[in-house]
Amino acid sequence: MKVSKLLMATALTAVTTAGATTASADELTLCWAAWDPANALVELSKDFESQSGIKMNFEFVPWPNFADRMLNELNSGGKLCDLLIGDSQWIGGAAENGNYVKLNDFFAQEGISMDDFIPATVTGYAEWPKGTPNYWALPAYADVVGWTYRKDWFERPELQTEFKEKYGYDLGIPSSLEHLKDIAEFFQGREIDGNTVYGAAIYTERGSEGITMGVTNALYNYGFEYQNPNKPYDLEGYVNSPGAVAGLEFYKELYDVGAPPGSSNWYMSEDIDAYKSGQVALQMNFAFIWPGVNADPNVGGDHTGYFANPPGPAGQFAQLGGQGISVVANTDNMEGALAYIKWFAQGDVQARWTDMGGASAMRSVVEAPGFADAQPFNQAFLDSMAIVKDFWAEPSYASLLLPMQGRVHEYVIAGQGTAQEALDGLVQDWIEVFEDEGLR
Amino acid sequence: MSGTPIDRLARATPPSLARRVRGLSDRAIAWLFVGPSIVLLLAVNIFPLIWTINLSFTNFKANRLRDVEYIGLRNYQRILTDSGTWESMQATAHFLFWTIFFQVLIGFALAYLINKKFKGNNLWTTIIVLPMMLSPAVVGNFWTFLYQPQIGLFNYVVEFFSGVDASSFSMIGSTHLAPWAIVIVDTWMWTPFVMLICLAGLRSIPDSIYEAAECDRASKWRQFWTLTVPMVLPFLMLAVLFRGIENFKMFDLVVQLTGGGPGSLTTLTSIDLKREAFEKWRTGYASAYAVILFVTVFGLASIYVKALNKVKER
Amino acid sequence: MSGFSVTEPSNRQKWIAAVLVILYALITIAPLLWIIATGFKSPEDAIAYPPKVLFEPSLEGYVNLFTTRTRITEGMQQTLPPPATWYQQIARDSGTMIAGPSRYGQRFLNSVVIGFGSTFLSIFFGTLAAYAFSRFRVPIKDDLLFFILSTRMMPPIAVAIPIFLMFRQLGLNDTQLGMILLYTAVNLSLAVWLLKGFIDEIPLEYEEAALIDGYTRFQAFYKVVLPQAATGIASTAIFCLIFAWNEYAFAVLLTSGTAQTAPPFIPTIIGVGGQDWPAVAAGATLFLIPVMIFTILLRKHLLRGITFGAVRK
């Protein structure tokens, strides 16, 4: 009867350990995505730990599961996180559902001013409703979609000659999305140093938010609008305008002529892997990867250049990434959590944050003389941050994101239907969501 | 001295209580024994089911703090007229049909071969059985690695045998291949299940029947179709029932493999339901969806069980 | 009938059967062997093209599985002390330094606690219920038994909606206790059905003899029936354990950090930039091997377990 003894023993342990894992008052748990900047934050936070005596715990979740896990945690009333560096689009829901603590009074009391941060990040990461001075987060990590390219390949004379002959202009940083596609097509399937390489690694992921974060960079620049600027939640003719259709068609063409075969479900990490292993000439990705690319032994340094998302017929925009840091309303250690934010908002901490591999959104850091030249990618970062646009940040953000993921993936990757049909369908999906919310 | 938990529990019971327990009538013991299980099942299954049915008539969203309104049958109407629902039903039907088809075919063939009782058949049976006992999520996740173009073992093996360039196709990325990619992994995992049941069926056939057939000079082929197949059929149908119910519920393996993509091609009903319930947080809508799925699986299973009983009676 | 039987397959048939079955077995085991092998590859070998069958074994996957690491930047290089242990050395060789333990151990422990805890409870309640169903005239017995079985037909995601709300109300979300109770309830149907089958097979005469000897019903149950059913109980327990061990849908929805089990965790193991396949494979190997061993132990009762006792063999 050894088995039952074992069972008995473990059952007893189970009962005694269950519920014994509540955090003590001098500990804080910070939740974020598992990526390089998070490791930098662990290092940076050691300073806070020694100053305050509060022990920091971290819960980092990989990107593809991040939204799922964290929104589930918030909605289930969990107590895992005291501080959450949550994605920019969650703010509407988290604010309206009471998941985040409103920080206005705290900011006023501690003399933290939102004017000290890049305006786009304040709107994107901290405000809800957008455009009003109601703050639910402190801008923590400035991020935006941009491009890296293989400078060393672009500079090869034989490729330059061939490119010029074929397309009639010089091979270099593309001056428009159309040119970017030419370059991707040019490199697609080409032999370079004995390896077959491809054009551009772009976002195509289905499961979370990948393809949406990618396709918007084309949509915005071809004339897509989320809604009538004069009449909120009026979508017809904006989401599916002729420009938007052209933008979606552009993205599909880019995928068809310039993306590596089999890259049908790629997001940040797949794009990085493809670029670092020398498979692609161009890479779409959030700027957070740039320090890592620059330091890479194979593609770093002079091998790589950086540029902001090129303009299209309707203007130049780039998809906003990045996050603000919020206090979770459910925390047992409100004081400690606020102390962390106070510490984090200091100018010198923010400067160190950028040095260590973070990306401060504080103006004193990014507008400092010499910042633009301090790193080879800083200018591209500043250019990109100046043209950002974000996805819906409504409380029903996930309900808006999911149909977009489905419709766009179906057209771009699966090749079903037309761009017009995809966007018309999206308008219907979104109208339904807004009707459910009582907003239309 | 026996050391079962019950034994120790009995020894630890205070004498007064023990006396009372000992004196209990059979009927009281019956209820005492069945009671806890029923209570637990009521609490974790029936109560939630009633709650789900109730929620299915509301516009409740579990992540929102707002008043809940009863909206009648609106959720049901919307689900049944939504093209996405039917697409996921179609994906599920494709998945169900082909997984069962291949598993029955291969499973029966394997059982038939193993029943030839060659030396060492027990060892090989155990090896074949291994995949079905493993965690589908963990295994499914690893199959994404096996399916990768270029570096994946699966693509490489295909290239080795057919000459098709391993980097030229992506099992989970292509619209033509993805629905088959999930069928392949499920078949790999669950063929042994059908095989085991068929094997039990084959072994239940007494030798004397074949001996009699032999005396009647029935050919082997005829024996197979008139004796073996009908005798195994009830077992086979049972296997199909189990696989049908399990694959109708399928979530973990496919979610890890394809995440429902490309597009919505492998978005099975469970995945669709999960998106509605735990990503869009349309709790009321998702509850109605859950009720529809439950009625579907329960209805189909009941009809099927009736058919199964008829076959058994024959 | 000396030496010849019409039902005994010929040697040739046996040969063909053996070759085909062994071929299938080798194909089916290949992905599992590949998981185990990948765990011992270096990250470069794991993603080599063409896939490497022969490789130099490396423990980097296992080191990465149990640790979190940060990339060593140029500035740090000078100030670092030399690696003190073999695993620090492995991390250093790949340009990283160990920052601390990973969550894998904790997730694995959660799996153990929740798995064994729920198995114990479902066997405890399941044995009692199964005995009653087997030996007594319980009113509406067939309906109750069918009801117990039908609870297994619901898609887990459908059940998870109200469970999520209920757990939220009771504060059971992301707790081991909540998961133990949930898995107990899910496993009960299997336990009752299987155990009833095992107890049905124990001849009534033993108990009758005991009752005549002056035992009460209760004594007869635990002194006579339980020991007889021990093998059945043990194999039922293993089935319950395997279910709880492998479960994913409830775990991914109802746990986030504290009580998360290994199945939702393993697919999210990533290294410094990109999915770390050797570490994933290492984690999967450690997680799958106990079940492989159980499966081999369970050989005889396997069929019964997977068919809810419908096929007994």
C-alpha cells in the first residue's frame, strides 16, 4: 500500500502549501513581457531595492501569451501583480473596469509632470479617455515599429548596379513603401555569399496581435482611418476607404513577393531570428530590438542600418508600441507600488534606463544634446516616435483586435477573398462591437 | 496489518462516531458513500451548467462593471447566423472526420497485425501506445518545431523521401496543409487508442468460430468480412464514440500547433469559444455558444449510442 | 490437432506482421526521441539545417531550463568574476550570465502537488461511490451513473466560463486548492466508473462470509473489499494522475503565476531572443518521462482506463 501512503502524504502537503504563497508587505511583484528590456529593468531595479528595502519579484510572460495571461489575471481579480507594465491598448479597459489605480493625485502630490514625457507616449500609454488629462500609467517604455536593413548588402557595388538597372533608382533607404517592396522583391531568393536570402521579415502572426501590428504600418500610410475624425465610431468609408484597401493590398503583395517562404506566423522573435541568421535584407520590428541587433556579432555594427517606416500616398505613420507602468488596483502593497513609480520617474533613473537597454520616454533623456548620435539607431527612433499612431485602446480592445487578426490573416496569408471584402467585413465586425458597447 | 487510508481513517475516528457508523443501515451507508461525489459534481458541473444557461440569455461581460441585461435569445440567434461559427464548425467537422477515418484505418490494421501474435508484440505495442498518454499541449508545442520549414524533422523527412524541398512548404503556415497538419498529429497521438480497442475486440473472438468456418471451407477473405469485421464492429464503434467526443472538445493540441490559423482555417469550435469567452470576454455570448456545443455533442452522442446498442444486439 | 491449428498464423504471416508493426512503432517513437535528443543539443545544433542526427551532447538546454540569464554586455565583461560552477561556465560560454533560477521548478512542483492532491481526493470519494453503486440498491442508479459520465462530455472551455466566475467570487483563481478541487471533480467520473468495474469483479461471497463472521458492512468494505481492489485502485489512481498531469485548458485559463502547472508553462519557455528549443525540449522531457514510465507500468489496465471501463479485456 505504498501508493496510498504516498498519496496521503502529498495530499497533506498540498493542503498545507495551498494558499501559503501570499506576498509579504515588503515585497512587490512587477509583471511585464519576457524580453530583453525586462532583463534590463531587473538590473535597474536593484537600485530601488537597496534604497527602499523592498524586495522586487518579477513575472515576465512571453509576448505571444502576454496579453492573454495578464488580461486574464486582471479580469480574474488576481493578486499576482502589484505593478503592471501593460500594453498601450489595454488602458481603456483597465481604466474603466477599475483594474488600474488612477495616478493624477499621486502625480500632483509628487510633482511628476506629464509634460516631461514625449507627448505621443503620454497619449498612447497613460491617458484614458484619450486626449484628456486622466492618467492611469507612467510612460515606461517608448517603442514603435521601424525597419532594420542590411547596410553591408545594400552597399555592394554589383547589387547597386543591378538594382539601378532594374528599378531606375538607387538602392538605399527606401523613400516610400512602394520602394521598400521593390527592395524586398530584389533580394527575394537571391544568392548572397552562398546562401539563399529573402526580402523582408514582416509581422504575420495570427494568435495574438502580430499581423495587426504589422499591417497597420501599411494601412495608415495609404489612407486607413479608424473612424471619422469628426464623428466617433463612424467607420464606413474610413476603415474600408479606397486608400485602406490599397494599403492592405500592398501588405499582401509585400508578403507574396518579399517575405521568406513559410513566414506565415511570424512576430517579433521570428523576425529577429531571421534577420540575425542572415536570411533577410529587411526586417520590420519594434525598436526595442535595435540595441540587440547593433551588438550582434554577425549583423551588428556597420552591417545594419535603421530607418523609420517609409511614407505612403497618404502620409507617413508608424505603429506605436511600448507601455506605461501602472499600479494594479488589487495590490496589497499600494504604498510600495507607488514608491516604485516615484523612483522610476526620476530623471537620472530614466537616463540610466535608456543606457541599460530600456527606452525612456522622458524628454530630458531623448532631447538631450547628443542623444540622436549616441547610438546608430537613435535618429531612426526619434523619427519614428514623431509619426506614431496606435490601435484602438477602447475597453473592448480585444474584441476589436480579434476580428482584425482574423480578417487580415485570412486575406494576406491565406489569400482568401479580396482586400475590399476583408475590410468591409471588418467594418461589420467592429460596428457590432460598438453596438454591443452602446456606443453607436 | 493493513495500511489503507480508509483503515487508518477508521482507526482515527472517535469511538462514538465509529459506533454510529458501524450501526448504519446499508441504505444510509450507500448515501454516505455516494453523497460526497454527487455534491462535488453538482458544485463543479451542474451548478455551473445552470449558471451558463442563465448567462446565455444575458449580455454579461465578465471584465466589465456594468448592469447585466436579459436579452432573450439574441445570443443564440447571433451565433447561429454568424459565418464564423459555421466556419469553425466546418473546421471541426473536417478535423473529426479525417482523424477518425485515419485512426480507424491504421488502428484496425495495427491491431490486426499485432493479433498475429509474433514474438515481442507486447513490447512494440507498449511503444506504440506511448504518444497518447502524453500531454497534448506539450507535445503539440514541440510539433511546431518538427513542422518548421528547413530545420524541422518532419519537413526534412518529407524531403528525404519525396524530393520536395524542405523549405518550400510550411505545414502550419499553408492554407492547404494546415488542416492536415493537425490531422496528422492527432492521428499520430490517438491511433493507438483505436488500436487497443480493436485488439480487445479481436481477442474476444473465440477460436472455435474460425475453426467452424474453416470446416465450412470459407475463404480467409470471406472469414475476415463475415466473422472478424462484424465481431469487432461494436468495439470499433465504441472507439469512434470516444474519439468523436474527445475531438469535438479538442483544444490544447491544436491551439499549441496552429493557434487557429492560418486565417481561421484551423479554428475549431473550442478555440473559437475560448476567444469569445476569454479574449473578447463576451461572457453571455460565449455561454450561449457553450450551451449550443453541449447540446450538439450530447445529442450526437445519444443518437450514436442508440445505434451502437443496436449493433451490439445483433 | 497435433501441431496444426487453423487459427494460429503461419510464420510468414508473423514475419510480415512483425516487420510492419515494428516499422510503425519506430515512426511513432521518432518524434519522442527527437524531443529527448533536442534537449541535449546546443541551440545552434537544434536549429541546424539539415537537422542533425549526430551531435555533440550539451547540457545548455537543461541549464537554460532551470535558470534565467542576461546577456553579457561589453561593459560587464571586465568586471565579471570567473564562473564558479559548471553550469555558470555553460552559460558564460554562450555569452550570458545566470541571473537566477527559472520558474520551471516551481511549475513542476505545482504539477506534482495538484496532480497528487486531486488524485488522492478523487480516489477517496470515487472508491466510496463506486462501492455503493456496486453493492447497494441506489435509487435512480443508472441515471446517476450516466450523469456522472456525461459531465465528461462538456468541452473544458465551456465549463471554464462559470468556473472562472465562481473561482473569482471565491478567490480560488490561481490557487492550488482551486485546481485540486476542479481536477478532483473532473476525475471523479473516471474514478467512479473504473472502480465500479473493479469492485464488480470481486465476488460477493467474500463479503458475505465476512458479514457472517460478524463484521459490519463498513468493516467488510475496508477489510475485505479494499485490499481486493488494491490493484484496481492503484491503476485508477494513475489514470487520474495522468489526466491532472496533462491537463491544459483549465490550467491556462484559471492559473497565471502562483498555481500554474507545467503544461501551460513549457510552451512559453524562451531564451534570450526567440524560443529556446533545447530548453523547451529539456522541460518537455522531464515532464513526459514520468508518464511514459506510468504507461509501461499500466500496460495491463490501459484499455480499461482509457475507455472508462467500457472495454475490460
